Amino acid sequence: MTSQNQILFEKSLALIPGGVNSPVRAFRSVGGTPIFFKKGLGSKLWDADGKEYVDYINSWGPMIVGHAHPEVTKAVQAVAANSLSFGAPTGLELEMAEMINKLVPSIEQVRLVSSGTEATMSAIRVARGFTKRNKIVKFEGCYHGHADALLVKAGSGLLTFGEPTSAGVPAEVVADTLTLEYNNTQSLKDLFGKIGDQIACVIIEPVVGNMNLIVPNLEFLQTLRELCTKHGTVLIFDEVMTGFRVALGGAQALYNIKPDMTTLGKVIGGGLPVGAFGGRKDIMQCLAPLGAVYQAGTLSGNPVAVTAGLATLKLIQEKDFHEKLTAQTKKLMDGIVQAAKEAGVAFSAQSVGGMFGLYFSAICPTSYYEMMQSDKTAFNKFFHSMLESGVYLGPSAFEAGFVSAAHTDADIAFTIEAAKKAFAGL
Ligand code: KE4
């Protein structure tokens, strides 16, 4: 019998490119039919056929307190009754700015936008306007959204498609985008030694989640900070994924490294469209209407989206929230690693806070090159077996996974049992 997922997918293909509104959802990397969901509650999802899953995507990070958390839903319903948007300032945006400044003190001033892409695109522009330089540096395998200048050897869906540089981006637009190898400290020293005073900014995922999870070498991050300071280069931590997830204050708190600017998204919208960029006041003062760098947005700071974000940010400040989330995620990793070991499968896994990486390789990769050596075919078979068992992982070997505060010990045990079955079938 044809499933509802298949029916919906076939019909979607007629009107939506690839049947999806974001490429990674298309299952092109893992094969098969994308799952169309109808409902989420806590750690669970239900698809169009009513099949239940334990969810480890959590909308790629935002649903950190679980799906349909009653306090978030109640807050959104109440504020929505007062109109969905004004296109004018609201006290809610001030409350969000105060909350972000409190939780991420390096953000002295912040501007809200509607996606992570808008946040990184705007941060790059401000950094270029502030330094009056054009060159920007990113790292192979890191993904910062789909702004033209950043679609160079990007991660996430682009890795999945094996198209390191997107079509439709003129060479001139990326002529000033330089790409280095993540965790390669010497390459930083070499580049800054040559052209450091020409570099407007370096943008980095301080913990990478878009070529699967890659943990930073602390000396690499510290050297990057020192070189940016020495050469007047703006250091941008793209914490769209790591913000409020690897620690309450993000990766910058975890590693005690202060960037000049930070980009945020995902968790600060609690599932609704909110992004943000901010940092040193002297840099942010370059922004219109004060300065010459233009940036704008009809729905920036949308009251309903900001309310969902504020409700979420209040919940993650509950006592021991991140300690519990980190411990639950590590318990999951330990159980899956043990299952692989018992099955004799070359496998490794690691986690940072509430995000994790599963690798079909004997060691946890520390670079893009090492990540590319992992066994993608084994991952794809593992993915489908887990899906069959009712566990929803990211449909690509190049994505990190996410745990929420709603994932119970029973969910973890269920997932580990499903992993045992999946490893046995490899
Ligand atoms: P959005 O424009 O998708 O809101 O954010 C872009 C972005 C920026 N920076 C980082 C570190 C990110 O991880 C992202 C988006 N992450 C992907 C997940 N790999 C979004 C999933 C998708 O593209 O559908």
C-alpha cells in the first residue's frame, strides 16, 4: 500500500523543487522517500502515516526544550491574539536584546533578523564596512547559510550534494572568500602572515555541526583569536547552531574565547523564524540608521517569533538544564558506541552539550578530510534501519544530531536497542 509520505512526496515534486523547501530534507544523500511529519510532542514525531519516531533532528536545533512545549505554545497563542506583526518596534524586541546580552555578554549590541543566513550575511557586511576591507575567511566544511559569498566549500546540504561551490554564484562574488582547513593552526599563521591586514573577518563554527560534528582544537581557536586581534580582523563566531546548545552561553562560554561578533538563530526562535547578529558596540554602530552599512527586514524582531524564542530561552535557564542535556546526550553516545563495539563495527561518536556526531570510522574526525574518509554507505544503511525502528536521525552523514530536554531515559534505551539491530544488519 502506498504510504501517505510517498503520496505527499510525489505531489510535492510537481510544485516544489525536489519536493522540499530545503535540500537536506530531500533524502538525496541517504536515498528513499522523505518523511512528512504532522505532529511533534516532546521528544516524539508522528508522520503522515501516523508512525511514531524519537526525534534527533529537533528542526536542526531549535526544539531544545522539546516539541510543543506547553509554556512555549501558550506564550505564542497569547501574543498572536494581539496581531502577528507591526513592522514597528515592540518591547518584546528589547526584552530579547536584553536576554541575549545577558546570556552572551560579548554581544554588546544586537540586531534581530529572520534566519541564520540573514544573520551571517549581515555580519559579514558589517565587518567589511567597519574594517573597509573585502577579504573574508571561512573553513572548508563549515556552513553559514546560503548567502552568495559564503557558498564556497560549504558544509551541510552542499556536502551532501558534493557540490563544494554552488552554481549561480559569480566568480567575482567569491573572489574575496578564502577557505582554510578547520583545525589547521599553521594555515592560519601562514595566511595572516601574508595578508592579515587585508582580512575583514573570519567566520567560523566554533564547534562544527555542518560536516557532521567536528570539535575544535583549542590552540586553533586561541591562535585565531590572537591573529584577528593582532591584524584588526573581526572574529565572527557563527553560533547559529552552537548558541545555547553546547552551553548556556554557547561555544564562546564553553571555550572562554571572546569573538568580536556572534551570529545566532535556531534556539532563539524556539522553532519560529528568528536570527540575530551582534557584538562589539563600535562595530554595530556602523549599521543604518546610524552608520553607512545597510541592513533591513520586514519581519525582523517579529513579536510572535520573538515570544517563542523568549519562552524557550527562559526554560533553558532552569537549574541544571545544560548539565542534564549534556549528560543525556553522552549517555546516548556511550550506548551507541558500546552497541557498535559488540557488533564489531568500525564506529565512533562524540558529543558537545546537546549536539552529537556519529561516525562510521574508527576515530572521531578532526577535519573535513578525515570526515570524508568515513563510510557513507554504512551510515546510509544505519540511517534507514533506525528510521524503520522509529528513530529519526539527520538524513545525511554530514549532519550533527540534537537531543532535547524532553528525551527520556526510555527514549535513550529505545534508541540504543534500535542501534544494536541496525549494527547487526550492516
Ligand atoms: P538558516 O538560514 O538555515 O536559518 O541558518 C543557516 C545556518 C547558519 N549557520 C549555521 C552554523 C547553521 O548550521 C545554519 C543552518 N543549519 C542547517 C543544518 N545543517 C539548516 C538545515 C537546512 O539547511 O535545512
